[in-house]
Amino acid sequence: MISLSEWDNRFKQQAGWTASIRSYLFKKAGVSQDTKILDIGCGTGVLLTELIKNIGVQPIGMDVDCKSVHFAYDKRNLKNVVCADAYQIPLAANSVDIVFFHFVLLWLTDPLQALIEVKRCLKPDGWLLCLAEPDHASRVDYPSPLDILGRQQTESLAQQGADIQAGRKLGYWIHLAGLQVIETGVIGSQWQPTTDQMEENMEWEWLINDGISLSNIDAQAMRKMDASSRLHGSRVLNVPTYYACARKNQS
């Protein structure tokens, strides 16, 4: 069982991966202190806290996992959080300036219906920001045999209910929901030789959390290879992660 503190650390890690694209899209949408923002799938409130600190806006957060919502309320002192799902957003029609998702749509059984509900809540000319949706089916790992771990993790995510092709479908889902796509793309992937032990440890811990059985492979040898290739700059672990922004037409 993964603890909420562990999930919180994972959400912080993911937020670090998307900091640049998040800044770009929030600027593009004109986020200010008066902007009414909804974070769907807010988890433990990592991005809500960032928005309050950096911009002074008072965002609303919602998540289907009530324990995460309580964590955000109690541990992060976030009061505008609610336990609800993306198919029945507890807000009036035409009431929100910006709605955003961050590593969420891939986990929804009906992402199109969620986007249609987002459209209902958005004000005319309001913005939808999809900050990060990975395409795990396109994952690349190198050198071999580290690709074995990548394939196992992708298979595990699919078994858990993730759409491993969510990234490539993102723009199409938005179009079908009746929103005007403004921009889509893939978040840049750059890395340098590193000895970041915390990052490495977290990735290996998450392999176990995702149910990967390390008993069938030489885990010690693979971990040594992983650390060595990270140090030399030859390690590739790339999951293409898509972003998109769209608007609700005035009509």
C-alpha cells in the first residue's frame, strides 16, 4: 500500500518534470490573482500550493480520492478542495476561467465525457490546459536490457487501467469535446549526466509500487547499469508526454 506521503513525493517529482510547460501555458492563458482556476485530479495539492505561492490566485481543487483531498486540506492548509469526480463537477455552468489536468486523463475510463463536462463549466473563451499526458506505449529505454523494465512497467500500468496511448489521443479528445484546440505538443526531454541518488531511488521504488517483479531478472545488475549509464549520460528513459491548450468558443 502506497502511503499518502509517498504519493505526495511522487506528485512533487512529476511537478518538477513539467515546470517549464506549466509556466508557459499559465502565461498563455493569462493567469492572474483574479482568475478562477479548477485543478481536476489535484491529488495532495502540490500544484494548488504552487499557484497560491507564485501567483497569489486562490484555485479550486477536486479529486475523486477523498483521502488525498483530506491530505491537501489538513497538511497543506488548502480550504478550496472537494472530493468529486470529473464527470460531475460541482460547479455552475460558465463559471470557471481555467480548468487544468496534470497526469489525469490517462486514468479516466471516459476522458471524453470528462472534457465535455469541463466545457460546461468553462466561461465563454475559458481555457482548458492539459499539462501532461504521457504516451507510455511509445516509451524508450536504453541501454538494453533496461528496456525489459520499461516494457514490464508499461504492461503493469495498462493492467492498472491506464490508457498507455493517452498522449497521442489528447488533441483528438479535446476536438471531440467541442473545444477549440489552440496548441498541442510534446514536452521537451533533455537530461545531463547525473548522480541524483534520490531520483534514482524513487524510480526504482516506483517499479515495485507498479507491481514489477524483480525476482525474474538480475535486479542488482540492472540497477548498477542504470546508475552507471545515468552517470555517463547514456541512460535513456523517455516517455513522450503531451500537452495541449484549448478554449471554449463564445457561441
